[in-house]
Amino acid sequence: MPYLITTSTYPSDIATKVAERYFEALQKHPVDESQVKELVPAAVKSTNQGLRVMGILEVKEGKLEGALNRLTNFMVMFQTVPGFEYTIEINWSVEEALGLLGMELPK
């Protein structure tokens, strides 16, 4: 099962605005537990440049497209917040990556 990993960064002086937008985004685009399992909803770190937030979702079998669409719509809600930047990455599990090579984990 692949992982969807989001990384967001923003200046600390807009943290309240980002938190408010986060609540709005959750209401409009709630997590669909039939598509994903939230492993890390939001891990927040303070840096010299502001705040960095990382989230990790484990995508269920055959649900990647729907999960990616929902997550993209969720993150787009932050685009009008000045200074907010984000990335969405798809990472494969080690089993999936090995499968691409025609291999599997030893038993």
C-alpha cells in the first residue's frame, strides 16, 4: 500500500490563519477511512523559518486515485494563505518497490 506524504511550511505569524483553514478543510474534505488510514495526521515542528507540518496517509488497495484527489482538494484550500507552501508525495512500501523489480521480501 502506498503512502501519501504531505509537507507544509509557513511563517509562524500566520499559524492561527492556517489552523482556522485546517478546520475548514477538514469539514469540507474529511478523511475517508475507506480509502486511507491516517498514520500521522499532522506532526508539527518549529523551525527558524516558521512551522513545518508533515502528514502521512497509508492508502488502501486500489484507492490511490480517490485518496490523492481528496488530499489535493484539501491542500488547495490553503493556496490563498500568503506564505503557505506544500508538497504531496507518493511513496511506495518496500514490498511494492521490490515488486517493481520482480522481487519480494524474504520470508
